[in-house]
Amino acid sequence: MIQIQELRNHVERLKGKRDQLTQSLVTEKDSVRFKNRDLKYHEQAKEIIRQVGLKTQEQLQYHVSDLTSLALESVFPNPYELKVEFIQRRNKTECDLYFVRDGNYINPIDAAGIGAVDVATFALRVASWSMALPKSRNTIILDEPFKHLKGQETNLRVLEMINEISKKLNIQVIMVSDERIPKEDIIATADRVFEVKLKNGKSKVTIL
């Protein structure tokens, strides 16, 4: 009689474990279902982020390349074009910049004449400012940004290019520069010109 009671108790314990396992199985199935749903949402979000990233890169390529190439074209008779390429390196997206002429890709540092790099650098600064959100004050201050640019005609075209960009984008450009073209041309392309001369150890400023 005692053995029968013990068997009954054992059976009841097994039933309890069965019910517990059944409930655990239901809980785990629900957890797997929720995790699969979350995984699907994460994959969809990841794809959206990827598409937004690609679209942003395309816009950056167009905006930066187009503006810089136009600046180079407005200054040089046989200009380079600027190409922007986004490359995946070490699980990060990096940006490579190239000068292109006649289908040949050139590292800007190796390009003939550093003056082209000066013009491209200026255009890149303007492009970066124009894409920034929120934008900073519309003033760019430069210290001899075209010091490597040679030739009176080329330097005059640079001033005309700056004047045009300033008007179209409503940017105030404050620039320190040495005289490479006649003062009359500088005055004609600027809103205001300050001439600084050193006299008796003191700087004397004259508004031209």
C-alpha cells in the first residue's frame, strides 16, 4: 500500500515537472517569436540606414565634386575635376579625393602646381559650410589662401570666383592677401579693401 502511494506521489511530481516544462516551452516559444520579430525590425532599420548612407554619399559626391570642379574651371584654362570616392576600410567609410584630367586619376598633392590645391581647398571649405546643419555664421576668414597660385591673370580669376560665390551663397569672405595683381583690380572685385603697411614699427591701416 505504501509502495502504491509512493508511486502516486512520484507520478504527481512528474506531472508537475511536465506542466512546468510545458509552460517553459510556451514561454521560450513566445520569446523566440518576439526575438525573430525584433531581428526583422533591426534588419529593416539597418537596410534603411544603409540606403540613407548611400544616398547621403551620392549627394556629398555630387555637391562637393560639382562645386570644387566649377571653382577649378573658373580659374584654370585646362582644369582638373575633383572626384570623391567613398571606400570601406577597417569597417569604416573613408573618403578619397582625386584630381582627374583626361581620364587619369591624380593625387592632389602630386598634381602639377600647388595653386590648384589652394583653389580646391577653398571650394571644399565653402562646400562644407553650405552643407552644415545648423549653419555657422556666414563668414569665412582666410589667411593668404592662394599663396601658391601663380600668374596675374589666374589670381584675378580667383578674386572674381570668390566674388561670385560670395554673392550666390551670401557668404562674407575676409581674406588676408599679398599684392599679386593691380590694386585697381582688387578694389573692383571686393566690397572693401584695407591696406596694411608697417611704418616706424607700427601697422598703418588705410581704406582703399
